[in-house]
Amino acid sequence: MNILDTIAENKIQQAIERGALDFPEMYGKPVEITEDFSIPVEVRFMLRKLSQAKNTSQEESPLIRFWKARAYRDSRKCTSK
């Protein structure tokens, strides 16, 4: 255990003794931790963005809309010549 772990443990113990961590509305409810904090923040951010992108349809994707608009604009340029 390093010094930071010791300090953190002391702060937590002091908060418990003061009653600062008593939340009656949370008793009996499971705490759901979905993130793996051993993974670097940048990688977690990218994984979250990928999972959000999978949940959206192709029509809602900004990249798909961009390429469709660009293709439309390019097709209009070809027909106007």
C-alpha cells in the first residue's frame, strides 16, 4: 500500500464515522459499475462512442448524411454543366 492508498482509506474511514456516506435511499440497491477502470480513458471513450454508433441507424449517422449530401452536391454539379 502506498501513501495515497493510506490517505484515501483514512478519508473514507473518517467519512463513515461522520455518517457522510449514509444514504438510506440506496440501501439494498445494487451498485452497477459498467466501466473497467483499468482501461485507459481514451480507449474507454472510443469504446463508448462505438457502442453508441452501433445503436443508431444509418440514416441518423452524421458521416452517412455528410457523404449523401456530398454525393448529391456532386451530382448537381455534373448535371449543371
